[in-house]
Amino acid sequence: MKTYFRANLQFMRPIQDAFPLLQTPKKIFIITHHKPDGDAIGSMLGLSYFLKKMGHEVAAIEPSEMPEFLTWMPGVDGVLNYEEKPLLCEAAFNEAALIFCLDFNDPSRTKYLTQQLEQTTTPKIIIDHHLFPKECWDYGMINSAKSSTSEMVYDFINLMGKNEMIDNNIATCLYTGLMTDTGSFRFSCTTDETHLMAADLKRKGLNHSIIHEHINDSWSLKRMQFLGYVLLEKMEIFPKEHAGLIALSKQDLKTFGMNINETEGLVNQPLCIKGVKFATLITERTDEVRLSFRSKGDYDVNAFARKYFNGGGHLNASGGKSNSSFLETVTYFKQILSEIHPR
Ligand code: 5GP
Ligand code: MN
């Protein structure tokens, strides 16, 4: 039996209470988290299309550039990158009558709009599936038992009684978030509701196989060769701890001409090995060292990320950071690992 952490959501009103605000055309600001993934961009674009169809004017903001494997998505040309156009993004924020925050639960995950989000008097609606939300939202849906924010945007559209408005663009965007956050319907966050949503999108004409091709079969040869190198030379397995580690320095990436987005998914590789329940990817960045954690079963990587690496996320997928050097972080991680024993 899986344990879910039910947040106490008394600090905000249910999303239905915000429906009257959506009855007349408004300027709406939508933002997702820094270093957006498939669910972040998928849920944001899906919601943007839906709100525009309802007659609203929408500004969709990504705090930093989306990874290459998502640039085929419908609507990406309309997304504003804060790092490229900070003034335009700030103007859109100030003009907005309503704010949607998607796929994160703490304003600091936007990196650049932390204070603005905390201090604004404009109503803020959150739709998110991460654990331990910051209590600063006016309306929303927060449910850590949900597979993805994209599934929750679908629920939101249904709650509004607007299922028939889901067209091919909305279906494509929401399916992209659904499939990426569930590891193509493999991870334990996948539920009957997840499959029912996929079935409904399919009925609406979704071409799912082309999306899988865009996401999974768009690697460059050098990226595939880099994966070979990483698996052979960089992956360490710790059988006693049921753990696997991949640690990549800036030099490792440079040697293969890889950018950091091309390390996406590597963290899952150790989990393909029988007996491994806990996988970690450590990457050296320009300004910090990032850590990604994945687990199987009830080993809580959210708690691990919070306790040791100032991070968070979900029970089976989380992330964190370290301000120590890359080598010190790797040594520290191994030291912690020898002190814990994931079942
Ligand atoms: P990833 O390993 O793909 O970067 O992140 C895995 C999950 O953990 C994502 O849901 C992401 O939002 C969350 N996450 C990643 N880094 C952090 C962090 O520094 N703080 C928090 N609270 N969550 C994070
Ligand atoms: Mn997500």
C-alpha cells in the first residue's frame, strides 16, 4: 500500500471558487518552474490553449529555456523565456488579473519571480502535484497522488464542464506532460485515471506515437555515444545499499559536446538493474552542483533530498543542490549512502 502525504490545504480556496473569475475575458499570466520539463511545458501550453479558447489573453512564461526535445510542441513559439525577455515577462506579470502557477509549489522554483509571487495581491491559482506546498496560494488544486500537473489541468478542464473544448493541440500538450512524468505510463504514479485520460485524448484524435517519437527517438549520435560512455565508465553500483550513482563533471559533458539538457533521463538508468531501488545523478553546473534522485517502491527520495541537499519533489523523484565542489559533493554523497540502507 502506497503512502500518500495529504497536505492540509486550508490556507487556500478550492479551484472551483476561482471559476467566476474565468467567466469574463482577462489577462492571465501562467508560469512554470525553472529548467522546465515535459510536464511543466505540456501543462502550461495545454492550459494556455484552453484559456485562449475561453477568450482570455494569456502570457505563458518559462523561467529558463525549455530542453530541445520539447521544441516541436504546438505553441512553443508563444512562450516567453524570462532569461531572454525579463522586462516583457515583468510587464505581463504586472498587467495580469490572474496568475496560474503550474508544476511547482514554492515561488522560489521560478528563480526570478520569487518575491513578486509572494507579495502580489493579484489572485494566484496553483495546480501542482508536489509534496509540502508553501502556503501562499489563493486558489488551487494540490494533490501529490496525481501523476502529473498535465493530468490535473485535464481534471480542471473537466471540473469546468468543458471537456468538449479539448482539441488536438490541448490533447498533444497534455499527453506530453502525462507521458513524460509517468515514464510512459510505467512509474507507480500512473493510475486508472491516468489511463482513462489517455483514452479520452485518443478518442479526441491524439496521435500518441508521433509524440513518443519526438520525445524518445530524437537523439543525436553523439548523445547515444555519450550514454554508452556514461554506462561503461561513469555508473557506480552499490549493491549493499541497493543504489546506483552517475556523477558527471563539466569536463565529462564538454568532452562529448553535451549540453546539460542532454543528461535528461540518465538518472533512471541505474534503476534498470535488478536490485537497484535508489538512483542518483550528480551534475556539475556553472554555478552549483545539482542532484537528481529516483527510487522504486517506498524509498522516500523527497525526504532524502530535503534532509541532505536542500531540495524536494516527490516520493520517487526529487532533486536538490550542493554549494560544495563537485568532488566534495560526490564524496559527501557516498558517505551518506554508507550510512543509509534503502530496503
Ligand atoms: P529532476 O531530478 O528531474 O530535476 O527533478 C525531479 C523532481 O524533483 C521534479 O518534480 C522537480 O520539480 C523536483 N525538484 C528538483 N529539484 C528540486 C529542488 O531543488 N527543490 C524542490 N523542492 N524540488 C525539486
Ligand atoms: Mn510534474
